[in-house]
Amino acid sequence: MTTVHELADAGKRFSNLPPVPKTSDVETPADRPEPGSAIFASPEQMRHDYLTAKASRQEVRRQKRVKRKAERGQPQSLHDIEFR
């Protein structure tokens, strides 16, 4: 019977947790296409969308890498800091 009371107390305690906010390192655009719209898009549009998203992901990774190396005091790659 003690176990039942302990479970009831635990249920009351954990049932009122605040919702976890959704976080992401990748910024999502507000004007996302509708799901399934790729079927009707032209190959050129799909290629453009793919390359744009790929470049965006690469830039996010580069920024995180530069920030991480700066925090650790490590030397930066000339490619990463766009020194040309």
C-alpha cells in the first residue's frame, strides 16, 4: 500500500512540469513550403532549394566551429574566418 501512495505522490509531482521549449541550432524560415509541394516543383527549383539549404547548414556549422575554437583558445582556420 505504501508503494501506491508513493506512486501517487510521484505522479502528482511530475504531472505539473512546465512544457519544454523547443530549441534548435538551425533557424527555420517562416515561409516554409507546404509538405508534399516538392512533387509539383520544377527540378531547377528543387536544386536551388537544396543548394540554398545546404549552404545554410554549412554556414551554421562554420559559425559554431569558429565560436567553439575561439572559446577554447585554439587557432582558427583561414578558411573558417574567411581571410582572403
